[in-house]
Amino acid sequence: MANFFELIKSDIPVLIDFSAEWCGPCKMMPPILKKVKEALGDGVKILKIDVDKNQAIAQKLQIRNVPTIAMYKNGNQLFRQAGVLQADQLIQLVKQHN
């Protein structure tokens, strides 16, 4: 868990996909996040966190729904939304905070 909190202190935006194996809509996020990474390259870090395997992080951050997308920079949460988001929305969001 400590590694997670070190990662989100990055000065590069960190986009986190909180998901679960059993979640149907969560399966839509990997290709979307791949497009975001292709568009932004080193301008964004992307993490996928399985809430079932990382329950302590999910509890501490009060993740109640999956998928939930959150963005952190310098340890601060800049954005958080439950549900599937499109690549262009996420790209625009990261660009706003870069």
C-alpha cells in the first residue's frame, strides 16, 4: 500500500482504473486506457487496481463502485468518477492538469 501512495505523489498525472474481475463494464476500460497512453505517452502514468486484491487501498480511498477512474498529481486527487469514460474525455482531463 505504501508504494501506491508514493506513486500518486508523482508530478506526472497518474490515472487509476479501479476495477474488479467480475465487473462487466470494467472490461471496457483497457482498450480506452491504451488509447490514452498512445495519445499522451510519458505525459501520464496509468495504473489498474483490482479492488478485490487491494482492499486496503479501496477502503482507504472509499472506492464504492467499479469501474472508478481517479487522477492524482503530487499526491492530490484531481478527478474521480465512477463508470466508463471515453478516451477523448480522459485525454482532455489529463491535458488540463499537465
